[in-house]
Amino acid sequence: MTSTGFTLDSRAFSRRIERLRKEAFPGQLELGLTRAGMQCMNDCVQKAPSVPMDEGTLQASGSVFVESHLTGTSEGLSPASHGTPARDHRESSGRHETVAVIGFNQPQAARLHEHPEYNFQRKKGTEGGKFLETKLVVYRRDYLEIVADTLREMK
């Protein structure tokens, strides 16, 4: 029996794609992710279910990181802007991808997010649990479009 075949070594191709990702449009990709992250942060503060509002500390503690670099905060989104956004984030996906991380830097943030059954004070009338997760599900396409539009600006 005769067999023919070939082996495709895609390592060189993968290296070139990775170099393209890092060199050709990293700034544009990071800008797009920052814009999308900031829109998500704004949506968390403005749209139901929104970040709970007692004194504004939680609302003003939001941070957006792209590739572990602080790229934006929610300090100006809350009228009572005295929260403390995180200034440092060290997490790597370990994969070949650019990652944006959005979060709120208060001890109560995770507890309030994960318990929509809490009786929130409703100062704005829209506060509730899952304030971040809901935005990522409902507005996912909008955020992806922000990134895509930013990449299109490169033309």
C-alpha cells in the first residue's frame, strides 16, 4: 500500500499572527477594549440593574484594565465621587489574547453583585444585583461593536 501525505507545521504562521496582533494593531485593540469597558462601566452605573447607591463609594470605585494596565475609572460617573478605583491588576489569561477586566474595588462589591435578592435602598430606583453580569449579557454585541468600530478607524 502506498500512502502520500504531508505535515503542516503551523508554528511559523502562529508566530506571525501573534506578531501581527502585538505589532500591527495592539494600540487600536487596547483602545477599543478600553472604550467598550468604559461603556460597560457607565452602563453599570446608569442602567438597571445598576450598581447599588448608598454614598456613591461603590459606583466611584470602578476600574477598567486592558492587559493589566489601568485604562479607565468610574470616578467621574458618580455624583458622590469618593470611591477608590483599583490602580493595579495582575492577572494573565495565559493565552494569546488581549483581555479587558472590569471591576469595582469595594469589599461589598462581590456580595452585592451576587445577591440580587437583597433589599437595596433604591436611591436611584434602579439598583440591584448582577449589575455587571447583566450588562455583559444584554449589551455584549454593543461592546463588541465598539471594539470593531475602533479597529475600523485604523483604515
